[in-house]
Amino acid sequence: MTVHDYVSFLLINDSTLLVNKSCLEKKIKPESFNFPSFNIKLGENKEDALVRIFNEELNINPTSYKFLCSVYQPGAELKHIHYYIVSDWEDKNSIRTASESTWYPLQHNLPLGIKSDKVAIAEYQKQMSNENPML
């Protein structure tokens, strides 16, 4: 089976997280969310793909990001999704989001529809509790 590399991100702004709303037509649970995910082009590394996606899809330039984890997501194709935490970018007021995107409060229980996204948010929460043990 061929493995397809994707890059995904947790875009964080003032204790909120950018997520995509699941559509009823998709095979993901309705009324759930998922993190934006994009394929990595042939010959492109993960970080270059992340910056390209931010420039093309959101019209911004990430200035602070770090690798979070990589997770395999089985399905019609086997995806290897590389997650990043993006906490700062240039010109926050000009961010362009798709109509299916929304900002969701981090402190709420996020109803994620994709198992790999659940692994990524658990890893993020684990890292945050290690950095801030009083949380």
C-alpha cells in the first residue's frame, strides 16, 4: 500500500483553534470537526509544504511554528499526517479562511471526527501540561 504524506496544523489564536466543520457528504462524523490537512508535493519537505499552504490557502506567513507529531491515518488511502503547532503569523487581521472553517475555543472538548486528529490534540494537550504544570 502506498503511503501519502500530508501536513496538518493546529493554528492557535487567543486560546482558539482553527478547525474545519465536517460536511454531511463526507464520510466523517457529521457535527464534528477536523484539522486542515494538505498533501505534500513531490520533492517538497514538510516545513516548505506548511509555509506554502499558509501562503496559498490562508494568505499569511507563519512566523512561529513547531513540529508536534506524525500519525498514520488509514482510509481509502494510507495517510502519514505530520502535525505542526502554529502560534504566530504575520498580519493576523488578514487571515483568509474557507467557509467551512471556524475558530473553536481550546478549553472546550473538541468533537473531532478523525482519529489521527484526536491523537494530535491529545499530544498537544500533553505538551502544554508539561510546559505549564499548573494548568
